[in-house]
Amino acid sequence: MKRIFILCAALVAMTAVAQDEPAAPEQKPAGAWTTTTTPALKLSEFMFNNWSKSGNSQIDLTATFFGNYKYTHPKYIWDNVVDLAYGFAWQDLDNSDTAGGLFETRRKSNDKIDITSAISWKPFSKLPDWGANFTANLKTQFGEGREYTGIEDKVGTPVSNFFAPAYLTTALSFEYKKPDWSVSFSFLTGKTTFVCIDSFIVKGLDYGVIQDDGFDPADPATYSKIKHSYFALGSYIKAQYLKKDIVKNLDLYARLELFYDYQKPKNMSWNDLDKSKYTGIEMTTPEGRQRLADMSAMQRFFFETDLDFEVKLDYRFSEHIAANFALNLKYDTDFSGMGKWGHWQIYQMAGVQVFFNWKTPKA
């Protein structure tokens, strides 16, 4: 009986101690990863043989990779996007299937490295559509790019390569975001341009990396003074729209980016038109120099603003086959241009892709 009493007293004491202990802190929900990885292969083929409307047979093979890796936390979102592409086109110049006469040329048809990482949060509880974010974006290419003088030019002249040029843009911005579209505004944006190959700079392909007066392309002794990067501080606006199934199985993506360099008017040497190469355009005629000098302040502002516009359409035939169209327009005041287009760069693509998706559902 005594042992039973002692056991009961011990149980009562333990219960009292347990009641006095503080409750365990409530577990806050942890973040979760959502990932989408989409590699794809696009193959286009055109064949002409005794075709009255003429044309050149060609084959285009392009590999693409798109990855979206998002970490969602109750207090912030960390979003990472990897957009890669690389492709070649083979063309039969004389439409001959004889030995040594089939597909005489091979030229690069696509080359893109575009990596974005952004951290966003919502500091305004009363403005749920507004947020703040910090974004870093890197754009460059995998391999050598060449300029061709015509269809018969099989060699071409190197004009670009990996990190020649490359653009690193970092921005602290405010974002207005709706389910299908968003607009970001930043008045504190850094854009660093890299050209890491000396031979391009010597040829005048500096892509806006302004050189010091001590560098003379005609004097190899000054090549040690070549600058490989230029940092610009400016304003940045980015608008993007993504709509799934605008009609059944058709997706639309559009993006517009604008960047204005606060220092550009100083670096462009408006009052010294002999240095107009820094504007990205060679004003070789008196008329051209006069046109530059007669620009109003507003015209100069638009002339100095870089633009990058992209639109994509994807139509899904099945889970692994889709037709797509892409158009990319760029206006870069630091790009001296090739041919009649000058500052404008234009890329257009249409074809059929075979792709695979690897998705990790939300936890």
C-alpha cells in the first residue's frame, strides 16, 4: 500500500512539473522550391530541287534550355531563370547533291545565355500589388559570332564571343505585379559591359567600353592600357506579360526593357563630334555630324536609351511537340552596327520543337 501511495505521489509531481514547463514554440512554415526544367531541340529543314520559285536548301538545328527555379517563403520569393540556346544552320548554296557540293556553309543561327536571379518581398501591407525586389541579370553568348559579307562568304569576320560582349545588370526596384503581367521601375540600376578580347577593342568593337586617351589602336605599346569593362549607373524599366492559353494551347510571352545611362551624355562627347565613335555610330559625313549636333534634348534622350523587346508564341500540339515563333528587337547606342541597320539588332525565329518537361510540384 505504501508503495502504491509513493508511485501516485510521483505521478502527480511529474504532471505538475510538466504543466509548469513552457509550451514549445509554434513552428513557422518553411519555404518550398518549385522547379521547371525544359530542354528542347528544334529541327527545321527546307529542300528545293528544280523549284521554279528558287531557293536554297538548308537544315537548322537548335538546342534550347529553359529552367525556372523558385523558392517561396512566407516573407520573400527567390526566383531564378536560366534561358539558353545554341544552334547552327547548314545551307546548300548551289542546290547540288554532288560530292563536296552539299551544304557548303555552316553558320551559327542562335546563341544565347540569359540568367536572372531576383529576390522580392512586399513591404507595403496596404498595397498588395506592389513589391520591392533586387534583380541581377547576365547576358552573353557561348561561342564566336561572325559577320558575313554575303551568301558566298564562307569564312566571315569575328565580331563577338563569350564575354565579348557580356552585360551584367543589377537593379533595386519597385514592382507592380498582376497575375499575368508586371512592371518594374528602378532609378538605381548598375549596368556593367564586358569585352574581354583585346582584338575586338583594337578593331573598334568595344560595345560601349570607353577607352582612356592613353590607348591608341595603332600603337601596340598601348594595348596594356585597354579597359575591358564599363560601369553605367542609370534608370531601368522592365515590363513583361505571360499568358497561358490566350486561346486553347497557345501561350504568349512578351518582354520590354529600357535602360538610360546617367553618364552617357558626358561619355558621348556631344561637344566634340570628332569623338562621335563613342556614340556607337560613325558620323563620317558632314551631314551626319550636323544631324547629330542638331538633335534636341528630347531626341538625344531617346537616342541614348537602350531598348530590348522580345515576344514569343508557343502552340502545343501535344505534350512533347510545339510550334513556336520568336522575335527579338534591340536598340543599343553602344553597338556600332553592321550594314544598314546601325543601332538596331533584329532576330526572328519560327519552327517546331520537341521538348521534355521535368517538374517538381509544390510541397
